[in-house]
Amino acid sequence: MAEDILVRDSKSGTSFWQNLSAGLITGAADDDPSGIATYSQVGAAFGYGMLWCILLTMPLMIAIQAISAGIGRVTGYGLMDGIRKYYPNSLAYGLVVSIAVANVINLAADVGAMGAALKLLIGGPALAYAAGFAVLSLLLQMFIPFSRYSPILKLLTLSLLAYVATVLIIHVSWIAVLKSIFVPPIVWNSKYAVGIVALLGTTISPYLFCWQASQEVEEMRPGSGRKPLKWTPLQAPGALRRIGIDTSVGMIFSNVIAFFIILTAAVVLHAHGKTDIQTSSDAAEALRPLAGKLAFALFAAGIVGTGLLALPVLAGATAYAASGAFGQRGSLQHKLYQAKFFYGVLIVASIAGMALNLTSLDPVKALYWSAVINGVVAVPLMVVMMLMSSRAKVMGQFTIPWVLKIFGWLATLAMAAAAIVMFVTWGK
């Protein structure tokens, strides 16, 4: 048992920043260019009318992401590996196909938005920029070990501060903002319902569950001293404390940025009658005459920065999920020849996402409906996660505590309710 105490996840003598990892990266990757577009769309369409959703999603997102991280850290395997091990294979296959479809559409929307944003900033061919971003992200994942790539992803999270800066240079009526939060102007129609599902789907997304659980597994690489808590329980206090802090910081950061993006669109676009935003680059371009060149530049630069963070998370989550579902070796720490299936999925997902930008696929419908697909697919995956994390057979003595159980099921019910409302109000 001496090996149990060779490592502490929260290391003494290290900075707060050094102890942030999977939670921070996952939370920041949630505000990808597609998410920025969705937040901009609801802000432009409904003004302050959906700001209240961010306060709702924050504790729910913290809970469900902490549960996914806990499953990875306790068991030593990713979500789909666990589902394949304890549930019918057909369930894992169905979930991974749905996740892959949503992720590829998301990748397409993200690389397209990044290319368009860079074109706005410096001119030139948007499609070539998009292809360059996709290739760069793929090569970094293929040839840089995760232990060296993870710190790069952490630094990219700082690009989201551009949206904090954007809010600081525009005039905001904070009294009106507070009123809309506590007395939300809810509209009972299908457009509002679909907006809520899209917002929830882009905030609480299956690829985030898969990525955070898998990153926890990645960080138990040889030489780290970390081992699955199920077999090394003396590591648990530090590990679970670190996951709680890391996940809370990451998800709060994610939701604060989402709040600022919606707020920017509401203050600048909705207030000036610009209610039909198509893409994140459209939102950036619309800011230029209404809020000035600095706000425009910050918003557009943020799209590129967060895209560089989101692309590897989306492609990586797809590869992790597929490898787990089909029982294949999967790790960004491995060489290409050591995990051929994993890197094959990674390459195919990245190329497919880029290729969709060459088709007549409507980018607006793509990014919005990818969020809706995520919102619907998340429900069965969250149900399975809640069942897994509550089973001693899976988690040993580290089944989730009652607080996480309550908020985890609330998150699941919220996603299910949003999807039901969308279908009930469809066409009305």
C-alpha cells in the first residue's frame, strides 16, 4: 500500500494554476466557435431573455463534469470503456455513433468559423485558413505527446478573456441585466424552446463528458504516480479534492464567458435590431459598426483562440469514445503505430469536419442543430453515467456523494425536459 501515497493530485508547493487541468481545459473548450455562435444567436434573438439559463447550467454542469472526471479517475478508463464493460455493446455503439455525428458537425462549424474570423481580421481566403487550422490541430495531436500538449491547451484557455474585455468596453445596463436574471422574460413558443435546448446542448455536451474522463485517465500515465483510486484509495482525498476544485473553476469560467457572450450580443446586436445572427463571424462583423473596431477585433480573435482549444477536444473526444466502444487502445500519449484505430478515428473526424466546409451544407443549420443533437444525445449518456457512478461494482467505495447525485440527476432531468419541450412545441 506504500505506493498509494507516492503522489498527491494537489501537490504542495505548486501554484493554483499548476493544479488546474482537465476541468479547466474542458470548461474552456465548451466555449468553442459553435458555442460562441449559439450564445450570440440567443443573445441577438432574445436579448437578456436567456441569461437566466447560465445561472441554471452552472451548478448542473459542475456536477455532471465532476462525475465524468470521477469515473475516469476512480476506474482508470473512459466513459465508453465503462459502458461497454457493464452494459450491452449496442448501447455503446448507438451512443458513440450519435456523439461522432454531432462532433463532426461541430468540428466543421468550428474550423469554418475560425477561417472566417481570421479573414475578418487580416483578409485572405477563409477556406484556406480553415484547412490550415484543421491540419495544424491534427498534426499537434498526432505528433506531440499529451503530457506536452496539455499545457498548450491550458494556455489557450486564456484566449476566452477576450470576451470579458469586450463587455468592459461596451455600455451595459446592469440593473436591466439583474432584472432579467431574477424575472426572466420567457417566451412560450417553439423558437424559444429550441433556443433553450441549443443553449443547454452547447453547454452540457457529451463530448465534454468523454474528454474530461479520458484526460483524467491520460494523466495516470506511467511515471506520474497516479493510479485508479479504486485500487489505490489512499490517493483519493487529494485526487477528489483536486477534481472538485479543477472542475468548479473550469465550469464557472466557462459559464461566465458564455454569460458575457450572450450579454454582448444582447446589448449591441439585439438592442440595435440585429436579431438574426447566422454564425460567430457574423456576430463579430456586426459588432464593428455598432461597438467599434476594438470590440470587433477582440470578439474575432477570441473565435480563433478558443477554436484552437476546441478542435483537439472535439476530435480527441470522438476518438476516445470510439476506441472505448469498440474495445481498442486509445491514448494521445501513444505513438501512431501503438493506437492505429484511435488515430484513425481522429484523422477521419478531422478530415470529415474540414470536408463539410467544401459542401453546400448550411453552416448556420449545422452549428445550431449540432447543439440540438448534443442536447438530445446527452440524456441517455447522462442516465448511464449516473447509474455507473452510483454502482459499487464500478466505483468501489467511491460511489458519488449525495450532493453530486442530486445535482447530476437534476442536470439529466433538465436536459430531458428541454428536449421534451422542444418536441412538444415543434411547429407551434
